[in-house]
Amino acid sequence: MNFNNFSDEYPDLREDDETKNELHQRTDVISDELWEIVEDRKEHNIEERKRVMESKTVEFTQEFLTTCAKQLM
């Protein structure tokens, strides 16, 4: 349930301590899930960058472009 909808439907509960605790708990859970996603993507991207750097693709492409530019001149 959306917080704004909840607040509209139950305005009195918004000040209730148990409700506040529940909403804070949900926020903590979502925050933890988002950080997990961020960490997973970070690890994946670090591995991808490492593969690209080790494959020397950038260097080969740069060398190829340099050779093409020399031939055009």
C-alpha cells in the first residue's frame, strides 16, 4: 500500500507509534533490498570492466583506428 493512500484513508493512524514503527520497518527492508541490488550491480560491473581491460579490446581498437587514420593521410 502506498504511504500517501494510507495517510488519506487513515489519517488518525499516522501519529500512532505502532504505525510509525511499521512504516520505518518497511523503509528499512526496502533500503536493504536496494543496497543489495546496488552491490550486486557494482560487483557485476567491476567484473565486466575487468574482462574488458584484460581482453585488450580497447587497445586493439585504438591501434586499428590509428592505422586507418595513418592510411587516410
